[in-house]
Amino acid sequence: MNSFRKLVVIAALTGIIVLMFAGPVGAAPQEMHIADGFLTRTWAAIWWAVCIPFWIISYRKLSELVRNNPETRMMLALSTAFVFVLSALKMPSVVSGSSSHPTGTALGAMLFGAWVMPVLATIVLIFQALLLAHGGITTLGANAFSMAIAGPFIGYAVYKGLRGANAPLWLAVFLGAFMADISTYTITSLQLAINFAPEYGFVSGLTRFMTLFAASQIPIAIGEGALTVIMVQTLMKQAPQEVAKTQLLTA
């Protein structure tokens, strides 16, 4: 069995095992990562199943990228570290009593394309769940879909669209990172609204969860956009040769 098939088997078996221990539905979570026990077994399984094809394609894209351009490993590691540091920051919201955080996923998507992020950001989510009790394993599929898939792809689409329209680089980077952050929080709210629909009703639940995060997430998304612009400008100044080998400056 080659390494790719092993990855598929391990992902499937891990999903089955952790879903056996998924807890009952609880109250609304107080952070952007969904913790163990807040999703029903059905929805936890669905989000795992949705993510597996993305993980497989992402693994193939990453393997091809590293094989053809081994010098990109350092920038890939930096992109992963950027996600880990930003998404590990819990920022309290005085208004809602909850906490939220930046995501950092747009940087890697802008550098290498959105397809690298499902694997890279999921690795971050696993470490956070196991080491920081931030998120969960049974809910890994749901968290990965919102932060490792939806956020990077939407942010990347905004970035590429603006660059294709000849927008300034700083503006494209800012809005790409802003939308990656906001879309992650929006998808998380949708996931929770669907899961808690029998208890709250879908529309009422969606309003509840969107409101829970909105007070803190909008300024956080603005801050993440500005920080990503600074990060890109620093990379262009300090590591121009490495940046030239990425997709960042491709219109």
C-alpha cells in the first residue's frame, strides 16, 4: 500500500473511531472552533465526509509542489506557522461573552493557491485540538471545512479577482485576508445553525450564532487583513527570491 492510500485509509478510520465517541448536542460554543460534544454524530460524520475529498486533493497538490519545487518548503512551513499562531489567539468579546480569533489561512492561499490549505490548516487544527484543547477531534471535519477549506478558497478567489482587475497588491491582500476570516466565521455559524435547527430553528439559530461572533470578528478580520499586508510586504522585502517562486505576484 503506497503512502497516498495509507493516508486515505487512516483518514477514514480516524473519522469512524472519533465519531463513536462524539458527545450529545450541548449549548452554543463560546469560540469559533467547534468543540467536541457540540455536534450530533450525524453532522460530525457529514462534515468529515465532505472534507475527505478536499484533503486527498490537497495532499496530492502539496506532494506535487514539494516534489517539483523543494525550495518552497520553507515558505510552506512559514504559512503553516502563520495559521497556527493567529488561530491560537483567543480574543474575548465583552459584548457577547464569547471569544474569537484570526485564522491566518489567506497568506498560504495567496502564496501557493487555495488547494494547499486543506492539509496545512487541518494539521494546525489537529495540533490545537490535542495540545491546546482548542476545537475538537470529533468536530475536526466541521472546523476544517470552515477554516481550512471555505475560508482559504473564498479569500483566494477575492484576491485573484482583485488582482485580475488590476487592483493594488495591498488592497487585494487585505480584502482577501478579510474575507477568508469573515467567511470562516460565517460558515461556522451556518454549521451550528443547521446542527441546532431542531432546538432553535434554523433562522433563529443562524441569527443567534452570527450575532454571537459579529461584535468581535469584524474588527479581528480588519486586523488580520492589515497584518497579512504587513507580512506580505515583509516577505517581498526580506525574501524576494522565495516570493518570486510563489503565485503571489501572478496576475
